[in-house]
Amino acid sequence: MPRKVILDVDPGFDDALALCMALFDPRLEVVAVTAVGGNVPPQQATRNVQAIVEQLDPPRLPRVGAASPPDAGLPVDSRHLYGIDGLGDVEIQVAELRAPHPSEKIICDEVRAAPEEVTLVALGPLTNIARAFQRDPELPSLVHRIVIMGGTVSGSGNITPAAEFNIFCDPVSARAVFRSRSTKTLVPLDVTNRVILTFDFLDQLPAEATRVGKFLRRILPPAYRAYRQEWGLEGIHAHDTVTLVAVTNPEWFKTQEMAGDVETRGELTKGATVFDRRRAPAWRCNMEVVTDLDAEKVVEEIQRNLAHAGKCTAGR
Ligand code: BDR
Ligand code: CA
């Protein structure tokens, strides 16, 4: 039986890449894709989710949820790197802009409809998930698991020296989710940084004649250009895609139980994830944290998965 998942995303090229994989993966049943503000402001995130689902036209249409700003507003986004629309400004059309339900409502509905069966794959700030938990306080125990891309254990941050982007965008929500009584797996920057999709990855994408190939061949080159200009890297990170592989292929990831929390106020450390790694920890373990991965296997899986998505969308 395929695993029921909700993808909570702020697309973003790497969220989009993860969607290309998940929506055609026979091991997953994507019951909903919920938009959250992060790489782009909430309205744009909602539009991007609708546009991506429409462009890809997957066999099962997921429900789509609309993003709204975090209570404290969104402190940053990635538009200076990836374009005004966050997807390289390649003008992705969306024919039918509907007014979807709020993301947190969709999360509540879908988890309630299949208690203990739904995995939440959180690839953006944790705004929606914290709100869903606030709206329905029993929800944390009804979710099968939350797999979160975010934070950093011992490496540096990527948006400030201390903080990773997703957590920095909404540290108060991140703290609420970290502290909730849910089963969690954190996939931090320390490990997602170890996977780099080099230029040959671009050549091996599904052909232009497939929906997935056509879409990725438009949105990924601007991301490669941004990485080269900004960081001198001959490739891109795909943090969200790696996180999705941790859901489908946990065998290539090493994990450790840890006690983690989020700094919500520090002048220099706001949004930093903090783990009690003292010899005699006083905090109780509240999540499983990925500490290592097999980068080669992960890249092969991404390629295999996209090749499959290409076949599913050939000639359409
Ligand atoms: C995370 O931040 C966003 O820019 C990416 O989409 C990813 O989810 C990496 O820090
Ligand atoms: Ca993301």
C-alpha cells in the first residue's frame, strides 16, 4: 500500500524538484500539497504549487492548500537568488487560479481522515504545521510522522551564521512543532549539504518531450546559474529532494535520537536549532535526527525516480 503523504512546500526549485518525484512515485499517495511562505511570499507560493501541479498533471490530483504569512511576517525570502517567482522567472503559466482552503485546514482534514497514516513532509518553514496543531491539539498524535527539512546540528547556518533558512523564517512555529508530541525526523543542513547535483545531472533529466523534463529543463538552469554566481559552486544543493528520499528510502540514512529545540529570540542566534548533546543530557529526546547519508545512492535514486516520472509524462 502506498504511504499517504502531505507535502508542505515553499517552491523554490528544490521543493519543485521534490514534487516532480513525489507526484509520480508509486510508493507514495500524495493526498495534498500545501503551500507555505518561505522561498517566496505566501501568495506566490500558493500560485507556484497550483502552477506546478497543473504543469505536471499527475495521475492523482492532490488537494492544494493556500499559504498565509507567519504571525511575525516573513523575515526573508530567496527571490534575490531564484527570481521574483522563485522558479527562475521562466513564466510558468497557471490556467485556472482557484481559491484553495488554507493549508492548515487541509492538513487537519487529511490527517483526521486517515489517523496515524499520514506522513507530513515539511520542506519549508513550519508555519502551517504549527497552525494545524494549534487548531486541532490532538493532531500531533494522529500524524504518522513528520519529516522536516531544516536546522543544523553542528554545521553553520545558511541564512545567518547560526540559522538554517526554513527555521529562521518562522522560529516560533518551528519551536512549537519541535516541542509537539509528534513523531519527528529532522533532516538538517549538515547532511543535505553533502549532496550536490552537478551539471551532468541536468543532461540526464527526462527528455524535453515529457512534462517533467520540459518543466525541470526550464526551472533548473537558473538555479545552477545562481549557485555559481553566489557561491562559486558547480552544481546545486537539493535539500528538499534529499529529504523526500529519506521518506522513500530510509535505508540510506543514519539517524540518532536527539533532544532539540529552537532559539526564537537571540540577536545573533534567532532560528538556530539547539541540541542537548551534553554527556549527561537534561532534555528528553524528542526527535530522530539524520546524521549521515549515502550521497551516491541518494543521487542515483533521484535520477531513477525522475526517469520514472519522465516515462509517466511522455508525449503529454
Ligand atoms: C531550505 O531552504 C529553502 O531555501 C530550500 O527550499 C530548503 O527547503 C534549505 O535551507
Ligand atoms: Ca523548501
